[in-house]
Amino acid sequence: MGIFQRMMTVIRANINALIGRAEDPSKVLEQSLIDARTQLAKTKQDVAGAIADEKKLQSQVEREKKQAEAAP
């Protein structure tokens, strides 16, 4: 079992070394920036939706309060 584990470690190390040489730092950075901008846009949409939901719920609370006050 020990030899197979060592072989797998060597294989993984070689694969990681190949990937490391293939990576272009500027491309990785550029892709990270694109991903961050995409996430920011999605977050802004989510926040806008949450704000809209909050306003809708506030308006519903006001309506319910008025109904409760008007009830005998």
C-alpha cells in the first residue's frame, strides 16, 4: 500500500507542476477580476431585490395596521 501511495503523490506533484507552469499570472488575475465583477453585479441585483421586498413588506405592515385600527 505504501508504494501506491508514494506513486500517487509523485503523480499528483507532477500534475501540479505542469499546471503551475501552464498558468499565466496575468490571465489568472484577469479572470479573477472578471469573476469579481460578475459577482458584484449579481450581488447588486440581490440587494435591489431585497430592498424591493422590504418596501413591499413595509407597505403591507402599514395596510395591516390600518385595518387593525379600523376594526371594532
